[in-house]
Amino acid sequence: PEITAVAILPLAPSVGDTLSCSWTGFSDADGDADQSTVSWLVGGVTAGTGTTLSSGFSGGEMVTCVVTPYDGSDYGDVVSTAVTINNTAPELDAVTLTPDTAFEGDTLTCTPGTATDADGDTISFGYAWRVSSASVGVTGSTLSSSYFERGDDVYCIVTPTDGAADGTSVVSNVVVIENTAPELSGVAI
């Protein structure tokens, strides 16, 4: 028996997608029924059989569908095709800015919550700060009081990245810089 072509759908898969393998052009000189077999390779290693594959691959890996024509008694020449799994951007659930009650002289800290990456990549974070809605150009996780004063509202924005793609940026809570009570160093009579 023979087949002419093999296809994998979706054409641009990501982790979490179920891959489907199909083939066309089965022919058998004896008129026998199509009993072709399907196997999957991930990075050249056998990962499953059957017409679908829903796990065992991550971003950047090559997945191959191998179809062997079979008519119940004889095998034909193998036909295959491959796709590369697209990278999935990381996700970040929340960002917290502390302290909640802040004064001039305080250092504010921006803390990312739980970050996940479907591909299992290492996640790092990019930081941006806004003081009264204006960017201050600081890219670290802390902001010193030289950038804000009483009455300013401050927040941070964190963007998770896996080195190949940035995830959706997450905005922290807003902290309004409070008035600092005056201090008296002493009294003389």
C-alpha cells in the first residue's frame, strides 16, 4: 500500500494543544482497506501512537507524525511530517507593592506573585515604575524615596519573560505617599 501525504494540525501548535495527524492518498493494488499505523516522535524520541497527541512536548521542540501504510498484510513506505511547537508566554497572577502605607524616606518594593510557564522555561521579570502616572525610568524591584514625595501615587508594572516571549504585564496596587508628621528636636525655656 501507499499514501501520498501526511499533515499535522494545528499548523502552529503550542503547549496544551492536541495535535492531530491525518494522511491522504491511500492506495492498495489489491483493493485492501486502509489499516495504516501512526506513531509520534518528540525530538526524535517515540512519544505515542494513534492519530492524536496531547502532551509530552514543550515550546521549541519538533514533533513528527510518522504514518506507515498497512493493508492488513503488508507495510508500505513510511511517510512523515513535522511541526515545531511554538513557545508559550509565561503568566503572572499578581503583583504587590509594599509598604501599603508609605512616607517620604521609605523604599518601595515591588513583588511578583506566582508565575507559571507552560513550557517549563525559567521565568525572569521586567519592572517599570510610575509616579503620578509618569515613568521614572527605574527598572529594578525597588524604588527609593528620591523619586516620590507626599501626595504622589506610586505603582509598579511587572512583565514576566521566559527569554523567548514576554507575558502579559501585571499592575500592582497603588500606594499614595502619606504626609509625614513634623518632629520637634527639643524645647528651650
